[in-house]
Amino acid sequence: MKRVIAIVKGKVQKVNYRDAVEEIARKLNITGFVENLKPYDVRIIAEGEDERMDQFIEQIKIKKFPIEVETLEVRFEEFKGEFEYFEIKRGEWGEEIAERLDTAGKLLYKSVELGERSVALGERSVALGERSVALGEKSVQLSGESVEIGKKMLDKLDIFHQDTMQRFDSLDVKYGRIAENIERILEELKEERKEYRESVERLVNAIIESRKGSGRAND
């Protein structure tokens, strides 16, 4: 069993710290009391089992708005078993009421501050939502434009394809005609060459016959 005397410094008065300490002591079955020390500190005298007293010391180091424990000075003494329960030793009723009002004021101010922050976050969320919608609409618009551009490109490719095929068809007809003309000319040249050869052969034969006739006359 342990007996602890602790002096707590920080934001521990007019912030409901004593009530928080009493609640912790009740849960851990710690006996003793907590009281304000002027002007700013709090004193705690508590007794209990060793393990629970260690937990008690750790848990009273509260740093949660509006409470902020800055230092905890602890001194151990011999266990006396003089307390039946844990209590809050309060001052004059006027001071206690003022402390309650101060605590309520701090909590109210914090609530208002949090409310303002929530409103600001809400407005920011709305702005982000509107921006997201605008971006979405822009994306849809860009997608529509992309589709339109794609259609135009396909139309142009189709026109190009048709024009190319027409040109090929035209070239095929044109060069097909040229090929036919060339073939016809070659045939004509062949015929003319044949006739020319026949004419030459006839001429040569005529000359030979003429010379033969001239020779017989001389004999």
C-alpha cells in the first residue's frame, strides 16, 4: 500500500480538474482528497494499493482541453489508512460557483471555436465539391470534344480513303488504256517490220534474178 502527496501545476484550476481526479480515483478504488492551492496549483493526497497508485499517478497527468498538467511533483509517505473514500475539498461557495462558470465558459468558447472551424471546413468542402463538379463538367466537355474530334478525323480518313481509291481506279483505267495503246503500236510495228523484211527479200531476189539474166545474155 502507498500514500502519495502530489502537487499538480499547469492549467488545473477553473477547468474541472478536481472532478476528473475524483473520477479516476473512484474507478481505481483510491482514497484521499484533492483541493485547490492558491494561486494556481492543486494538491492531492491519496492512498491505495501499489499497482493502482502507479496507475493513478499516470492517469492524473491530464492534457485534454481545457486541462493541461505541466508538472506533477510526487512524494511518497507511509500508508496510514485514514481515508474512507476520495473527495473534493471545496472552498467557499462563491469561489466554487465562479470556477464552475469559468469552466463552462471555456468549454462553451471551445465549442463555438470548433463550430466555426466546422462551418469553415463545411464551406471549404462545398467549395471543393463545386470545384469537383466544375472539373467533372469540364472533363465531360473535353470528352465530348474529343469524341467530336475523333468523329471528324474518322470522317476525314474515310474521305481520304474514298479519294485514294478513286485515284487508283482512275490511274488503273488511264494506265490500262496506255498499256493497250502501247501493245497495239508494238503489234503494228511488228507488222510493218514483217512487211519491210518481205519487201527487202523481194528486192534482193529481184536483183539476183536480174544479174542471172544478164549473165546468160553475155554468154
